[in-house]
Amino acid sequence: MELILQDLRKSYGKKQVLAGGSFRFEQGKIYGLLGRNGAGKTTLFNCLSREIQADSGSIKLMDRTSVRDLKEDDVGYVYSLPILPEFLTGYEFIRFFIDVNENVIARRGEDVDGLFDMMRIAKDDRHKLLKHYSQGMKNKIQMLLFLLMKPPVILLDEPLTSFDVIIALEMKQLLREMKSDHILIFSTHILQLAADLCDELVVLHDGKLSRVSADLLGRPDFEQQVIELFQSDAEGEAGAAGNGMGH
């Protein structure tokens, strides 16, 4: 399975945020999306999740037998600040979610406690109101929804940045376990996290997407190379490509 972006463009007034971005994302890999603040990472994610419409270009999902337009239901968007019904307990919410989505859910007969065990959520916490959950626990609940629904594409907006060490390690392990069945793309500004977790890194710069060479990932000056790309102007992009960046 592949997610194929072709010549994606999006402008707000006179400001062009996406300027012909093209890329192919493959199932079985974790992709880190890097870019400076304002580079358009959120705009790209919103186009992929169909929250906004791109001005032009195409977004396709290709499997073994077909190529089709990406649909809203194909995408799970893990927000950095999840919005959950805080008047329910974690257990009540997951039970409710399974019941209302029973016709499309990927794991219909799943034991709710077994799901919480898988997410390493303690038994005492399962019956607490969601409003008392930490941000890390709320993100675990959010991830659990996508494990149930199994959308082909999962987008993660700045994950792990505010978690404690234990939850961050658990979430990283979960993402590694999930990647075989999904296309995982997460945006981050933490270069070391991206290098540690990702199979491939993608840079969004001047509205276009570029792959970071696998050779560059292992170099001691990896972070400096990426920083230099962010700082370069349009004329400097060719030089950056010579140091291991390519479309």
C-alpha cells in the first residue's frame, strides 16, 4: 500500500504554503515530517485528512489491486491535544466507541480490558473520568481508537513532545508495532526523536517535499545538515541536495 501525493498546492490569499509537493509514502514505514514553524506541516496534514481542500494536485491510495482517491475514512489524525468527552470514564468511552462503530470496526469482539492492557493503562485509571487523564493517557486513548478502526494512514501531530519518559517509550514501541499495517507520518521539530524513531525523514521546505537520504541519517552532522537546509533560500536548495537531500 502506498500514499501518493502529486503536485499538491495550497495557498491562503497570496501566500503559497504548498507549492507542488509530491511524495510516495509506503506501508510498513514510519515517516518523520520535518519543517520550520510555518512551513506548512499542519496544512499538509489537513489536506490529507480532508479537513481542508487542496487547490490542486492529487492524493491517491494505492493497494495491490487499485489506485483511488484518498477518503476521509482512510485517515486517522492523532492530535497533539486530543479532544475527548471528559464526562465519561476511559472504559465507558471505549465501550461506547465500539458499540456505535460496530459495523465498521476492525476488532468487533475485542475485550475492553484487553485493549487497555495492550495500551498499558492501569486498571485503576480505566474507570477514572477522562478529564482526570494526563495528556499522555489521552493520547493513548486516541491511539486506541485507531487500533480499533485501522485506517490505512495515520497522521501524528507533534507526538511524544510533552510525555513523561515512560509514556514516550511506550508510545514509540506502539508506533513500531503498528507500522506493518499502516502508513505512519508524524510531524516533529525534534530532530533526534525523528532520527531515532523513523525509517525515513521528509523535509517540507518552500512548499515542497524532499526525502532525507538514508546515508545522511547515520552521519554525525545529520542535525546540522537539516538545519542548513531550513536556513537556505531557494537558490541554495541545489547545494543541499548534493549533501544528501533529494526529491
